[in-house]
Amino acid sequence: MALEPEMILIVGYVVIGGLLASLGAHLLPVGGAPAAMGTATGVATGTVQLMFGAVMTGLFTSSTVSSFSNNIWLVAISGAVGAAIMITVVMFMANIMYVFGCGIVPVSGRVAVDPITKEPQTPYKTPQTDGHGVPNVVFISGTMGGFVGGFGGGLMYFALLFYANFTYVTAAIAALSIFLANAILAAYNIRGTTEGLYDPKFKRLPKALVSSLAISVLAGIVVLLATIGLPQGGI
Amino acid sequence: MLVVELLFAWMLVIAFLAFIACTFEDLESDVGSQSNPNSQVQLAAQVGQVHRFFNKAISGEPLSNAMYCTVAGTTAWILLQKLEPIVPDAKWKAAVVAIPLGVAVAAMIHIIFSITAHCGRTAGQKRFEQPIYLDVLYGHLLPIATHGFMTTFCITSIAYIQSNLGTLAGDPRLNHPFALPLLAFIWGITVGAIGSSTGDIHYGTEREFQDRPFGEGKRVVYHGKITRYAECGVRTQKDIVGFCAKFGGPCTGLTFGLIILFENYRTLIGMELARFLPVLPADLPFVPDVHFATAAGNMSAVWGIVVGLFIIAALLVGNMVFVRWVRKKYGPFVGA
């Protein structure tokens, strides 16, 4: 069978989506279990769960948009905005909970001075903790992470729907599965907690991108085989 | 004939159901002790603090909630397929029977997982002399199942409304392209992710360490040394859920409600602004087709994105103002 340009596009978009998923997961402020006790900065849940929740919300809007628009950028950016809305609302409400429920000031544990607002962090931090709440520097990094991750998810979803001719449900499940694999790889790098862009763990990103590239190319080839082997994208 | 007001009204119903769903999701994780704060319950016996907490962490909240919601959604969907042909003129009658039955099946699975998780986890702590209190086990199962029932019921109802939204508003072509079980799965994951990330803070930071100083992050040396005595007697999860229902639960519900409201309304407002509504294109297919597009459809997406970006910017600025206000109000750390 001759190599058609659409086949390259499928693999290309899946790989780009996978790499963006990995980048997005690194940017999220993940606090894990310590954040639930106010012992670490970030949102009190795991990397994969937070990323997955955000991308799910984005994908819901992506799918609505894809039923009346066939522009890949509009579908992908709709997903990106959806994921970013989810993550910003969660971070904002988490701050409300820390402030009014526990009387804690949001403060970063990684930087002494907020690089964006220039507010000092160390005097507000509880000793023997790694920061608490979602300060502005972390908030902005998290918003970027949600946007980038949602964009990757939307891109993969559209490629599977439009170029690989999957059905709506199959495209959603397949896009989420590839996304999940990449988010889990990123979680190995993050190991529990991260503050996103200004965290030293962010420097480990290149290694995660290499492994993400490998898994995404493999996933892209599997999608391609399904497209070639099964008429109408199969199921 | 499509009634746009009905479309917006159903969206509000969905947002309200989302509020209820996530409130009860958080309270379910408090009454059953799931997710991140449960690490302290798990740790307590290991640092010599024998307790009467219910120790159920089946998995991360998003995955366990996705499981209940997908089981409920799939069962309800199968029942709907069978029941709807019986009442073709009033299909809502089929939904009234199918959704609660589907959710009841999920509740049973929830109870089974709660028992095995609690017994398994506590039995594994035998070497730390943590007993399995049978009254704690039996007494918590019903509250866990009822809280879980509320969440799953609301999520399945949201999925049902969304997959039939167009039909309910007068034009079936506006139904969501995803089937009911997939929508239940999506919102199950999201409700769990939000319940885990927002609501747990009130339980983990405040209620689990209530005999420690208020207004500071809980130090590493406190970990595992949870508050074991209640206002009256020895504390169990039933004392915790009543406390968290006053702030943590509703706050979590508001988070999910706001997300659903923003997400759905920005799409609808985009469609309104681009004049995609109320008169849909005549050639819009009944089964959604990705290759179909109109200029109005593309403009709807653009307006939706613009409205979404505006919401994100408002939240970013709102957080900056809020954090600045809190720092001024609370001041630097003054404890030891």
C-alpha cells in the first residue's frame, strides 16, 4: 500500500500530542499526598490524575466543537482552553480551601522570591514544610501546563477522528490512552511533588521527552496499522 | 423546533447536578477515608497510634469514581436500550427506571470494594497491633454507599441529559456525539480528580490534625500522629464527614459546578454569538460528522475560545488579588 500524506499526519500529530502531554504534565503543580496535609505546594493529587481530569474536560469541549467545525486548530485550542479552565478553577478553589478552611497563606517552597510578582516567600512558610497552597508562580505554571496538555489531547483526538476516520468514541478512548501513557512516563520523572516551571525537577524534561517520543511513535504506528487494517477505523 | 432557552436551562440543571455530585464525592472520600489524607490513617498505626478510622483506599479517587460511574452508566444504557422501545412516546419513563437501577448496581460494587479494601489494609497492619473493629466496618458501609450513590446518580443523570440534550431542547442533532457510558466515564474521572485535589485539603490539613496549631502547614514531624479523639468519645469517620460537610464538601462541589458551567456555557455562548443558534444549518447531519463544517460553526468555536480565555484571565488576576489580600491579612509566619 502506498504511503499517503494522511498516514504521516496521523503519526506526526500523535507524536506531537504525546510530547505536549509530557510537557504539560511537567508544568502542573502536583502536590500529591503531602499537599493534602499542607506540607507541600501544589494541588493535592497525583500527576496522572490531575492531568487526566483536566484533559478529559478539554476533550469534552473538543468533541462538541468537532461536531460543527473541521478546523484542527479550533478543535485543539478548544480542548486546551477547556483543560486550562479546569485547572485554574481547581487551583483557585484549592487556595480558598487553604485560606479559609485551614488559615494557611499560599507560599512556594522552591523559590525565595516569587519571580513574577516579586513577593517574598520564605517569611510566610511554615518550618519543616515544603511550602503550601498555590502561590502565583505555581498558578501560572499550572495554567500553562493545562493549556499545553489539553492542546496535545485535542490534537491527537482530531487526528484520530479526521485522518484515521475513527468513530467519535473510539477516537476519544484512543487519544486518552496515548495521553495516559505519556502522563505516566512524566509522573516517573516528577516522583510525587513538583512546582512546575521553577522546580529543579523541570530540568529533567529532556529525558522524559525522549521516552515520550518513543512511546508516541509506537502508538502512532499502532493507530496507523488500525487505520490500514480495519475499514472505517474499525469499531 | 429548537428552543434556545431550554438549552441554557438544561445546562443549568447539569451544573446544579455537578455541584451535588462533587459535594457528595468529597464527603464519600471523607466518610470512607480515601485518597491522599488516607496516607496518614495508614501511617498512624505504624507510628504507634492505634485508631478507629475506616481505612479504605481502593485506588485514586478519579479511577474508583470512573469505575462506579461507568458501571452505572453502562447498566443504565443497556436498560434504556431495552426499556425505551416499550414506551416510545414517553422515553423519560425508561430513564426514571434505568438510571437508579444502574446506580444501585454500582453501589453494590462500591460496598464490595470498601469491605475488601478496609479488611485487606487493616489486616496488613497486624504487626502494628491495629485491630479490625467490626462495628467500624459495619457502621460505615451504609454511609459510604449512600454518599457514593448520590455522586454516581448525579453523574449518570448528567451523562443522560448531555447525550440527549438536543432532543430535550427540541432538535436531536445537538445531542452530544459521545454515548452515555463514555460521558459517565469522563465525568467520573473529572469528579474524582476534583474531589481528590480540592476537598481532601479540609480533611487532611484540618480535621486529621485538629489538636495541632491552626493556621500552619502540617509539619513532617506530625505525620501519622492524627487526632484520634472526637468532641465526644473516640473519633471515627462519621465525626469527620459532619465537619467536612460544613466547608470542604460544598467548596469542592462549587469547583466542579463552576467547571461544568464555564465549559458548557462558553460553547453555547459561542454558538449564540456566531448565530449558529437558534436556526441550525439545514444540512447538519443527524449523526455527527467531523467532515461537516460551516462558517458559523467555525465562528462558534472561535467565540467559545475567546470566552474561555477571558475566564482563564479573570481567574489568573483573581488569584493574584486574592493571594495579595491573604498575605496582607494573615501576615508572615510567627510560630516557632
